[in-house]
Amino acid sequence: MSAGSVAAFPTRSRHMNRWWYVVTGFLTLLFGTSTVNVLFNVVGGPMAAEFGWERSVISNGLSIETVLVGISIVALGILIDRYGPKAPSVSMALTFGIGFMGLSVLPNNQMLFYLACVVMGAGSGAVNPIVHATVVSAWFQDRRGVALGTLMAGLGACGVLMPFLANWVLELAGWRLTCLVIGAMCTVIPVAVYLFVTRMPAEHEGERKAARDEGRVIGESLWTVARKYRQFWLLSVSIFLVSSATFGLMSQVVPMTTDKGIDKAVAVSVLSVLSLSSLLARLLVGYLLDRFYAPVIAAIIFALCATGVAMLIISAEVGLLFVGAALIGLGLGAEGDVAAYMTSRYFPKHSYGRVLGFVYFLYALGAASGMFLLGQIFAATGSYRAGTIPIVALVAMSIVCVLLMGPYRFTLDHRETEEATGDGAAAKPSADIGR
């Protein structure tokens, strides 16, 4: 690494080691957005049984929440680039908690259930990786892939631990108290982190505030980025497609498995294996991103994910279900790392929040679309088997998009690469992949 690159690194905090931003971000994501998906898997059945609702009511509510998640992330990304991470994140986290804990007093009214899902979704941008990925990407340039991978592992850890925690509280006190207890944890922890820890490097904040004092917003707008960088659409579409296959499928793992005559405890274990695999994948992918060309890493893992999708849907053999879940977890774990890392390598640093916010919006939209697709397939055929071909096809198209990204446009210290002075269309990776 050149001396110039080292000199360009942000000055580290005098009061806090930069790894604390990773650790506290991990903790926030441990009680973050993945909790909603896991909780609906676990308490959706008892909730629907108590109210006499069809299974589709719960999945529709989750789809509504997921769409609002995307909108919330886009809004928060824009606000972070303009005002910094603290103020907008605290208010959104509180909104999320109100909706979450509101489920504990829900009457038998589907419209109020959907309203609670709307409120959760509107504030859930703050319990997604967008804030922490923006902060960590700004603080880490020499080990950015590892830092982002460790951060994103919080999502996987949530998927591993939360099903057992939710099941334990459910058996102890019912689904209402489960929503109250877990909802409170998912509110207090993120709010405390945002209030007392989260911040950008002083240099970054100084540039942002200087721009505001001059009456302008630093960084390029989403519209400008969308017109200027073809990689914006390739990355967005790729994440949308693979999210439709992985996150959408994840929401149906427990019912999909029990419908095959397999015990619910085994089904929950399959879901946990998927989440554990995604946790390990985030750590592995973060390490690989620091050393190899990100689009190729993504393509390989997405291909393995497509194989897992077919295995999980078609097979009734418990061993193959666990293998399929592990392969899907690889893809699920890679998505967030790839999106966060590639955003930092293809787009300007002061547009990072809004670009990643839009990419995560399509991630959430893809998840909602995948859940809707599987729900409709099940309603029409009474089985998820017919969804194998379209879901695998989505992953295949995602691989094509990511392989068309071309060379990195920005170095690790946010300088524009030589390849980027043209149109960035060349297919070879840039020379500083391992830097």
C-alpha cells in the first residue's frame, strides 16, 4: 500500500478504538431487522390460530413490513449523508420499537395488524445495516472487507440465536409477551448505541458540515449516480434478484419443512442452520473481499445458493434439507457484504449512504417479492415445489448482472481509478483488488 493511501486514511478517534463501531454495530444487528422475519416464523402460527386467520395474513403483513423497510432505508441513507447518522437513526429506532411492541396488545383485527407492520417497517431502517455500514466503511480502508463482514455477521447471529430465544419465551409466556420482550430489546439496544457510540470520522463530518454551511449537499444525488454509473443498476438489480430467492425463501423455511411431515423442532433447526451459515459466510466473504475481485466472489456464492434453493424446496430428506439451508445461507450472508463493499468501490464516498440505501431498498423489495411469489405458488398448488425453477432463474440472472460490473471505479482511499476515467465498461478487475 502506498504512503499516499495510508496518509489518506481518516484520523482515528482519540477516545475510541475504531473496532468498537464494528462491535456495537454487530450488537445492534443481533437485535435488528432479521428479528422480524424470525419472529413471524415462530409466533405467526400461534397468532393466526388464536385469531382464526389464514397463514397468508401473516405472510402479507411481513411483505408489507418488508416493503416499508426498503423505503425507510432509502430515506435514512439520504438523511445520513445530509445530517450524519445519530439523529435520524434514534427517531427511526423508536418508531420501529413502537410498532414491534404494539403487536403484544393486538386485537383480532387484520387492519391493525397491517398497521403495526407499517409502523415497524417505517422505522426499521435504523435496525438495518445501512447506518453501521456507512460508519464502518468510513473508518476502515485497510481492512474494510473484514470489518464489514464482522459487522454483517450480526444479522446471521440474530438468525441463529433469535429462533431459540423466541421459542423459549413463547413456550414460557405466549406470543404476546414474546413480542413485548423481544420488541423492547430491539428498541433499547439500537437507541443506546446510536446515542452513545455511533459517529463518523472527524474529517468526513467536517466535509459534510462545510457543504451544509455553503448551502449545498455534499456528494452526488441518487439521480446523478443513476445516470452516471451503469454499475448502480447492475448492483441494484443483482441484489434485488438474489434477495427474492434467498430472503423470500427464508421466511417460509419452517412451514415449508413442516409441510413435508417433519417435526417443528427440526424445522426450526433447519432455519437456524441457514442463519448460522449466513453468519459464517459474512465473515468468510469479508475476508475474501479484501483479497479478490468482489463480483467473482459474489457469482460463485450465488451459484452455490441456487443449488441450495433447489435442494430445500424439492427434498424431503432431513440431511439434504440441512445442506440446502447451509448453501442458501452462504448466499444470504454474501448479499449484505457484497452490497456494502461494492458500493464503496464503485461510487463516491459522500454518496455512500444514499446509494447503499437504494440498494438495500431493492434488497427489501426483492425479499417481499420473493415472499409474495412463494405464497402465491403455495396457494395455487398447495406446494412450494413449483417455485424451484423461477427462483433458481432469479439467482442465475443475478450472477449475470454482478459479472458485468467491470473494474472498481474507486480505490480503497476513495480516489477515482484510472479505469473510471473512461466509461468503466472494461471487464477486468482493477489493480488494487487486494489493497
